Amino acid sequence: MPAFCCVVNCGSRGERDPVKFFRIPAIRSFVNKIQLNELSATRRRKWLNAIKRADLTEQKQKYALVCSKHFVTGVESERKPAKLEDVLHPDWVPSVNMGYNVHKSVAKESRYKRWENWTQVGKKQSDLQSERLLNVSDMECSELMDSTVHASKLCQTDLTVEQISQMFLKLAANDKFNDKFVKLTISYKSLEDNDTKTKYYTGLDNYKVFQVVVEAMEPFITVHGNTALPAKEQVLLCLLKLRLNLDYKDIAYRFGISPFSASTYFKNVIRIMRLRLKHLVFWPSREVLMKTMPTCFKESFQDKASVIIDCFEIVMETPANLLAKAQSWSSYKHHQTVKYLIGITPQGSVSFISEGWGGRVSDKFLTEHSEFLDNLLPGDVIIADRGFLIKQFVELFHAQVKIPAFTKGKSQLHPVDLERTRAIAHVRIHVERVIGVLRQKFRILSDKIPMSLINTGEEAILDEILFVSCALFNICPPIVPL
């Protein structure tokens, strides 16, 4: 397809006219160069304002070209338009024959000629000053040669060695300053061999675990030539968002990128982590459960306890849609929430996570419509709270559900029921501890979730966030002792 100019009333075409074509500058994303990033956005905006095409949509802007007729340097110039940093250059933005104003381009050309003259005058003055300095230097050298002052070779050598020593000291000081600067900033290198800092920023137990996670993700993260962040830094950005739930603008300042890029990196990496870490959230076999069964479970349920279940609710922003607002209202949290069914093993690792539902659904409905029941084996014992009235579903798989006893109008429980309820409550507390640790370790699960993480055409990002958080929790030390 031949190239053609997008400027109004310009008919330049690549196959017939001796002109060069230039694309509309893109918004750049440099690492730790926020000013250049903002400058590139300003330049792109000024190019579009100069072109003044209302029909030039964002999709068309990717392929739009401007010919060299619209620059002060003209068609004969072999140079590209001005560099990004050269804001004063007249060709920083196209201004000649733009189809709506002729006088502006004349003024630009006149200013460009004045700028060239000023540059040449400045160069001549600089050359003249340099020549004078050379003359003065030659005079001083001749005077020194004629003087009777003699310096021995030993003194000259000592002076040179002293200068070299000073240079080495300055280099060492610079290296020390650079190392200190790296430690003060947040980056993959700044966490190296620092378990305390790693645990604070990522939630992982130590730097070695963090390194293993990064190495598992790195080959699957696509890094283009113009990508601002390396794969390692993208993984760190994602973990930082999970751990501290910083605002995207805060993350952008820390990594030297735009808030939009920070959001994009987070969503891309969280999806990759969901796929790469899916094997960390699994339902263990009965043999594994029996070998790792803690003593407190053996005393109350022998070796039959397979899972403890509870509901995990995450507070969300109030949706504008009235139906969505009603479906997400939680009578337990007294707010709009997203509700999940979570199951943990007796040792305290997460073995099951359902998809998210509106906070209005009951525990019974959520258990029935998730894939939880498909994991049950004959003889399994499920430990749950009073709201899980799922006995009829569980018995279809020849399993049992243990929930605290109801008084059913009685003034007090029977001693046998009381003892059984006490045993259930004693072990059920572990699932509440797991939920509490998850919220504490990954602050994004305890803060209010924006609608942008829920209203997506694909699988909800929030589902992936919770799954990845549980997977990372499972590679930390267990909370229930054997």
C-alpha cells in the first residue's frame, strides 16, 4: 500500500513524489525518565493538534504519516524531524502548509533562521575564546620554561600518583553512593539477599523463594524492545501490588513508568502467575492427608478429616447497576462483596477456591454450584460452620459433614453435643486463621476492590488475584503444627 500524507489538502504520495514520510510520535516509556515520558506525550499531542483531523481515530493514528513538506527544513533535508529533547527546534512539530494557516509557518521559518544565526555566532565566539585561552596557555608555558624554577622528576611523579589516588577515592565514593541508591529504591536488585525487605514488599518468606517465583515466571513474560520494565521487575511490580495494594500512580513513580503501564503489567503478570502456579492449589490424596494429619485432628476425627470449608468475602465498590447492587449485598459484611468458597487441609494449606459470586448467595448455594463436591471420596469428613446445610449433597458421595450443633429451642445443648461442638470449633479456627493471614499478607484482599478488577470480559481479575494469593500462601511455612 503506497504511503500518503494525512495533512489536510496535501496530496503527497510515496510512489510519485520525492518526499520523506514520518509517523506521528508515539508515547515512550523510558525507565526512570519520567520527564522524557511526559515530553513524548506532549509532543504527540501537539502533532495531533497541528494536523487537526477530527476523523483521525486512535486506530488510524498508528498508521498516519506526515510528509517532509510540512517541516521548516524542507523536502531537500535528509534529516528526520527534531529529536525528542530538542524542544526549541522548529521541526519539533510540523508547521508548514498545514492546510489552515500560512502565516504561522512563515513565523516558524523566520524564527528558525534567527536560531541558526544565533548558533553560528555563538560557535564563533566560543572558537575565539578557545583561541585566546590557547594563546594565554602558550605564553604561560613559555614563561615557565624560561624561569629558573626547577621541579624534580620525583616531585612530578608524587603529584601524579596523588592525583590518581584521589580519582580512585572518588570512584569508590561513587560506587558506594550507587550501591546506597539501589538499596533505597525498590527493584529486583535491591531485594537481593535481604529477606526482611523481600518479605515486606512481596509477602514471600525470603529472597530465595522470591527468586524461584521470578525464575518460574520470567520465560513466559513477553518483553519487547520498547518495553520499559524487564520481566523480573514486572513480577516484582505484581507482587508489590498484591502485598501493599499501592495506587497505580505510586507504583508508576517507583518504577519510572506511567500509571497505565503499571496497570497493564499487573494484569498481564497476574494471569501468567495464575497459569504457572495452578499446581500449588490442589486437593491432596487420602494417603498424603493421613501422613500429614496434625494431632488435634486425629484426636477428634481420626484420619478421616479431609477439608475445612468457609466463605471468604472481599468488599467491593458499590456498582451503579441496581441488580448488581442487590446481588452483591452481604448481610454478614453489611456491604457489597464478592463471595468465595475456600477449603483448607488439616495442615492449613489452601486446597480449594471457587469462582467469585455475589455476596447475597447462601453458603449452601455456593457449595452446591461450585466444583467442591466433585473432589469428595467415600468416608471423607468435612468440617464446616452452621450455615453450611449441605448434608444432603455430601451424603450422595458417601461422605460426612460436621457442623456445630443447634439448640433448636432448647435452653442448652446436650453434654454430648456440647463436647462435639467444642471439638469442631477447636479445629475450625484454623480456616479463620488462614483467611486472616491471607488478608494480612496480601493487603489487596482486605481493601475495597474497584469495579475495574471485576467488570472484565474475560475471567475476572479478582478470581485470579485470590487464586495467586492462595498459591503464594501455600509455599510459605504451614500455620498448623503437626
